[in-house]
Amino acid sequence: MLQYMREKLGPRSKGGKPGHPGQGQELPVPMADVIPFDQRDGSLWYDGKLVPWKDAKTHVLTHGLHYGSCVFEGQRIYGGTIYKLKEHTERLFKSAETLGMKIPFTPEQINQACIDAAAVQNIKDGYLRPVAFRGSEMMAVSAQNTTIHVAIACWPWPSYFSPAEKLKGIRLDISRWRRPAPDTEPVHAKAAGLYMICTISKHEAEAKGYADALMFDYRGYIAEATGANVFFVQDGEMHTPTPDCFLNGITRQSVIAIAKARGVRVIERHIEPEEMSGFSECFLTGSAAEVTPVSETLMNAYADEVRGVATVSA
């Protein structure tokens, strides 16, 4: 059964409902901290060795920058252990293969490189970003002879969303952009180019005072948020969109496995936007977002029920 951790979530806003822009609600804050990423101290892993952070440079005529020939992962480290490291590395290689890129290292070498990247920064709790991309040998759509580069950086990242917003439950806009059909783009690869519409959607949502945006797919079904999967709760059961045109997130898979192990029914299906009014809870999952409660979408409010992360008890 689902129990709600209200005691850990702090006070509700006035009237028991989430605030709106202009009513005292905090606007979204930049992720991590304000230090530019190219100006940080320490080291990161780049093409087989640890290098000074500020010396990890890539030429402006890199194919991955111009043509989107880039894949990446986002993973969390907790207490010195990288969560689902093997699964993230497997997905990185699969994404690269989908884009016709051969990573010049073994999965085992990348796993160790992730561990080394965290260790050199002395980070026990934080975030890692492995990235693989085509280099600068060729500058055209065809880039058969480019070098595949790999870099892995680790930094502290306590919360993807504003902690104050997360305590109350974040608010979601509805994006005007849709997740594409699987025969139009490599939708199951974690490829950089697929996040273009996510950045646009999140920027537009933040400009309106929302923390993020919910995206529909090319058929009009609910798909996901801009960087996280979405779950709904109804009558003690969890409902989540079928990942047939977007990533089947690793955190998503973990949440489903935990729920099923504790007797909670999980239903993966196509969900119509009109159904949101019938759900009692909504939350997002992802390596960066972790498990984040949603208090409101543009189409529906979960002010009373969705106050915290739903935890599954035996």
C-alpha cells in the first residue's frame, strides 16, 4: 500500500494549495551551483586518462557539436557507490551503436573510469556525466572517419529541482512540443539531439513560473517530462506511460521493480491527457530528478494528495 511521507515535506503553502507565480512561489533556480562548468577545479576523465578539469578542451568544429553525433548518460553516486553503473554503461554503448559510433573502450573500462572520475573529485554523493561524441576530423553530415571521444565528469548535485519546490511538489506546464515517432528518430537512444525540444520546453515552462513541462507523444498520449519519466497513482495502483517512443529510464525501472516486489500493481499503458483529473498522485523519476512529487500540472492540480514521494511499504 502507498504511504505518504508528509512529515518530511515541510509546511504547505497558504490555503493548502501550491503557490502560483506572483503569489510567493520561488521561480526555478539554476541546477547544481552557479560556478560555470568550464571553470571548476579538480579533474575529469577524458579519452583514457584523468586530466585537469579546466584543460578538458574540445575544438569548436567538433562534429558532435554541429550535427548531434553525441550520446551521454546521467547517473547518481550515493555513499560512494554509483547507482546502476553497469546498466548505465550498457545503455551508453547501445546508444552509441544506434548512432553508428564505436566507443574505443570496453564497458569495463568505462565502469572503472566512472569510479575514478568520482574518486579524483572526492565525491561520495553527486552526479556523473559520461559522454561520447564524434570529433573534429570531418565537418559534414557524413563523418565516417571521425574519432569517437569519451569524457566522464563528476560533480556535487544535491537536487535537480529547487529543494523548496520539491518539498511542496513541483508544478508542470504542458509542452507544445511532442515526443517523435520511433520511425522518425532513434527515440530509445540517449542522444543529445533528442533533448533539443526538451530544452525549449523547459525554458518556456520556467518563463511561465513552472518547474518543468509534461510532454505528450506524437499520438497525443502522455509521454514524459523534459528529463524524467512520469507516474500517476489511482486507487493504490501505479500507472505509467508505455515507453514506446521515449527512454525507459533506469530509475523508472527501479521504481517499478520496487513497487512490484512489495505488492503494488504497476500498469504500463497509453494514458490520455484527460485521465489526469482522475489520478490522486503524480511523481517524476530520473537519475537527475530522482523521485520528485508533482503538485500540479497545467491541466490538473494534486494539491491535497500529492504532497510527497509515494513510498511503498510491505
